[in-house]
Amino acid sequence: MADAPILGAKAKGKVTLDDVAFGARFNGPLVHESVRAELNARRQGTASTKTRGEVRGGGAKPWRQKGTGRARAGSSRSPIWTGGGTTFGPSPRSYTFKVNRKERRAALRSALSIHAERGTIAVLDVGGFADPSTKAAAGLLAGWSDGGSVLVVLSEEQAGVALSFRNLARVSVLPSTAVGVADLVGAGRVLATQEALDQLTARAKGEKRAGVQETD
């Protein structure tokens, strides 16, 4: 059974991690599918070009069919003309695709378990961050993160703690309800409060908790 150290000004000790959520075998293909789905869902898909039928003008034939010595042309909005339409250009679309709920949960367990296995997850004691202090946050992470990327996970009620961490380089701050598999996989280390850790554990196990919502 894995555990995580407690980081704080006066806090000491370790927290035992749930074996179901943090002791799963890593499933690479499933994690890859979930990460791809999450990143695709973040794409706006608003890139758009006009075809020759959508470009204004070009209704009149530029010159007669024969007798000019030039190649025949039926429209000045042909794709081979300057100012013409675009062939096979992008159009607004959605890049999202569905990953089943059980698969998402299994991928989340895999991402959490790999951090637990590597010892790159810790619990944040928020007692020293009643008042925002970027200096205190930097000092807390200095001896633990080794300069790598850190994902700080908070509960919705702990939004004030984010003020201490949000301006630090290579540090991302997210509420537990918004943390995805891509965020966990992309972070070198994860620092979560006890409340946020409980919410992540509940999501990974499929349990319903107050303030935790999961959609298809």
C-alpha cells in the first residue's frame, strides 16, 4: 500500500493512499486514448476556409471560350486563381469523441497509480496559506519538486490557496473536479490537499461525493 508525504510549514508524517485508486496496474493504451480524448475536447475546431462556391464574385466567365489564345476559364474564383476558393480546406468541426465512463475511471486510476509508484505525489497542508504568499509556496516546493513541473490540486472551497501558487513557474493549479488524465500525465509531480485527494479518489473509484460531478 502506497503513501504520500505531507508538505507544510509545520506538518509532518504521511498519508496512506487508497489501494484501489493508487495501486492499479498502468494501462498505457487506455491512458493514451483518454489523453487524446481530453486534448481533442479542448480544441475549438473553428478553423474555416471558403470554397469556390462561397467566395464572393466569379459569376461571370472571365473571357470567351475560344479565340484568345489563353487557357479556358469559367470563373475567377477557381482554386488555381489568386483570390479563388480553397480546395479541401478546413471547416468548423468538433474533434471530440467518446470514452466510456469505466474507461475514464480506469485511466484516471492508472495515472494516479504511476505517481504513487514513483513517489511523486504529496499532500499539501493548507494551514500555512491562510494569507496568500508566493514566497512561502516557492519555498515549500523548492526542496520537493527539483525544479520540475508541479500540478497543485485543490478543492473548490480552497480557491484562496491558489493565489500562492498560480504565479510560480512550471506550476499549474486546478480544482479537483477539472483535473483530467492529461493533466496528471503531463505533470512531473502532484501536490493535492487532503480534500482534493479524497475527491480524486472518489472519482477514480466511481463513488459519488458532494461537489464531485461526472458526465458521460
